[in-house]
Amino acid sequence: MSHFSQIKTQIRNLPALQSALNDLGLDWKAGPQPIRGYKGKTQSAELVIEQDNGYDIGFSKSDEAYELVADMDFWQQAWSVDRFLEQVTQRYAYHTVINTTAQQGFQVAEQVNNEDGSIRLVVQRWNA
């Protein structure tokens, strides 16, 4: 019997999550919207990624962070669940750093995408 699973994340900022999903080329819908699951069951989420098989992936607000919600028996993404979360988390962290440093008056001076998949950022701020 299939059911929805919730996976805790450290994702707290919805706009940064949306930017991360855009970076990964994923189409998503803003919620609250229902996530479609096994035998027509649904669960509400703040962000929904529809899958071609009729079973969706979503991110639901839980306490202070968002949880990944999906019926794992019907996972239909290019990456495994773990790899998906790694990719989303990396892009989320990137956007969080860029947005936070920009609010503090910094600009990206250098960005290097390393062979191991990590990103090196150098930010700077000029004082007048």
C-alpha cells in the first residue's frame, strides 16, 4: 500500500526554493495545491511538481521548514530522491547566500563551478 512520505529539510525560504527548482529546470506550481497520490488521495502543499504518472511531489510547510512530500513508490524524476534533495539543497543554498549578501550590500565578484559540483563564490562590498 502506497502512502505519502515526508522528508524533513532545512529549507525555510520559499522564494529561494522556487529559484532552486527553476535552476534545475523543474516546472512547479505555487500552492496551496493538492499533491496527487495513490488511489486518488491528496495532501496540500505550498509548492507542487506534477509528474507525468499522475503522482506529484510537493513541499509542505512544517514548523519552520519545508518538507518534501511524495509517494516514493511512484517517484518519477531524473534523480533518486537523495540526489534530487542534494541538487535542490545546493541551489537553495546558492540563492540564499546570493540574496542575503545582496541585502547586505555585497556583489558577486567571482563564481567558480568546481568539477566536484561545488560552487566557490567570492563576494565584495565597496565602502564609500
